[in-house]
Amino acid sequence: MIALAAATAALADSLDCRLVGSLDTPGSAWGVATGGGLACIADKDSGLRVIDISNPRSPFEAGHWDTPGRVEGVAVADSYAYVANAAGLWVINIANPQNPRDVGFCALPSTACGVVVAEGYAYVADAYSGLRIISIADPQNPAEVGFCRLPGFAASVALADSYACLAVGDSGLRIVNIADPLNPYPVGYYIAPDLAEAVAAADSYAYVASGDSGLLVVNFADPQNPRLTGRCAAPGHAMGVTLDGSFAYLADGYSGLRVIRIADPHQPDLTGYYDLASYAFNVAMAGALACVANGPAGLQIIEFYGAGIEESDRLTACASPPAATLVRDVLQLPLTARRLRPAALLDISGRKVLDLHAGANDVNRLSPGVYFVRSAVRKVVVTR
């Protein structure tokens, strides 16, 4: 038997995104990293929280580790979480998520804020001490092997080929050559119009979360002369960014999550969003799901389901289709629907699955899920 739950797709707080699951944390979720069905949360004064997201609709805390001092950032690789805090870099074994335990530590001169891990090294954005490079070949004995001082406050780091890109506050984006991790050196910079809060990188492009300026796309194919190639405005204060294929996911402070298409780096455009209560500080991907570190509200898991359907709050009465009803595998469109242009039933990706007509429409062959009636958009949820 098919039952119906129907609602007008006029949601002012979202576009092509939906909240899948959430979990409050005891502190303020500042950073997030994912791997192996886990989301590791840098929870400020409440240390590292290890969240099981194997069922993203019902995330739960598997374990936690209390740090001495605030946790600012985290990276996950293999069975380890690399935790950046005021003291330095901690290596936490999370092979048993119920019992995370510290196995190694490397003191750093400033405040470790952001960290990424690659090929046996941890690259740390260490606030006023720039970039620090730590060998983690032996996780129980991490050791600093190189550093590069930078002007300003290094808050975030990303890697692309033999370069590290750092977001350095009012000193903008800094490019550091790390071909030899023992001897990194600065090669170029771009001063952003607002604070450079965070950065992600791919190929020869850096994607900078730049506060009130939104997302900046900077080409550093010539690393000595990085140049701005594109920008996408955002209504909040861009704090964190991650990449997934041809999309950038932006943690936009009080404006929640923004999804930006970057297939053309010269013309990044907003293609989805989900407004969140609290303050989105950072974001990481777990498959097709965005895990947002949402400050005092903890972890929010959001799915972006593509740009096929726009859920608009600007539909007018004359454009909106009359309410549909669904009873026993029959979708009924009122006879007044004949006044509208031909209707169709779309799946969640925007693909047409059925032509509709006024009166009775047999939907017995449809799989359970969310569908939309076009001409203007009305959302229909089919369950069995």
C-alpha cells in the first residue's frame, strides 16, 4: 500500500539540500574530519568527539578524548586522528572508537589551528608560527622536520601537488613550496579583500573561504603570482571550505551551508544551500554527505541532491499547481490542473519519471521516495 505525505516545496531555508541527521556535542564544534564511518569533531573546550555516522540519520557519540586545552582542528588518516590544539599536534588512535587514546604528541611554538595529512607528514597551520611540517611515519613519535614562517595568523592549510596553500587571515593566501618537506619556502601570495579564514585546493586552484567576501577562487599555476579568477558571494561569513568533485561546500557562519558549483573556476555559482541555526565553522565530506561543524549546535549532516529541482519561496498562486493527493497507488491531480501547462512527475535528481494529467495517475510502479510535481514545484513523499 502506498501512503502520501505531501507538502509544498516552498522552503525558505534550503535549496536542493536536506538535513539528514544531527548530534549536539557538549562543547562548540569548530572543526570536523571524516573517515571509516566516523566524524571526528574538534569540540573546542570539550576535546575530540568521535561520532559514528555509519547511519547518518542517527549519528551517535562512540567515544571522546579530553585534550589539555582547546581543540582547533582535526584530520583523519587510517586509524588515527591528528588533533591540533594550543599545545601542538596530538596523535590519537581511533581504531577502537569507543576508547580513543593518545599515542603521540609534538609540541609547537604557537597554536595549532588546522592540519592536513599526506604521505607520512602532517602539515600544520600554527597561528603566528606559520607552517610546521611534522613527520608521522612513526605515529608514536611525531617530530617536526621543517617549518616556514609567514606573516599573520595561519588558520588553515591545504595541499596541491608540491605546494601548501595557507589561509593567513589579513595576510591573505600564502603559497609555500613543500617539494622538500625539510626545507619549505614561500613562493607567492594573494591578499584577499577580507580575512582568509580557510582554504581548500585542487589542481592549480585555491578555494578561499574569505569571511564577508564569500568564496574566492585563486589560480596559482604561476605560484609566484597567484591571481583571482572567480568569486561567489555568500550572505554569511565564510569560515570553512571543502571540495567534492565540481562543487565547493562552504561553511558560511550564521548562514549555514552553501554549495557552489566550481566546474568553471572563472564563474563559480551558488547551486544549493541549507540555513542552519547556530554558526557553521567548518565542513567535511563523508561520501555524498556534508558534515558541518556547527558551533554550539554540534554536528549537522546535510545531503545536497543536485540542481535538478529548485525549492522556491517565490511561487505565486497562479503558477502553483493545485494540491495533489495520493491514495492507494493513485496520484490525483484536480481537474483545475488542465489550466496549467502539462505536468510531470520528477524524481529527486530532476529526471522525469512520469507524464501527469488532470485526474487519476497510476504510480504503482514507482519506488518509494521523494518526487516533485512540475510545472511549479510541489513535493510528494511516497512511502510503503
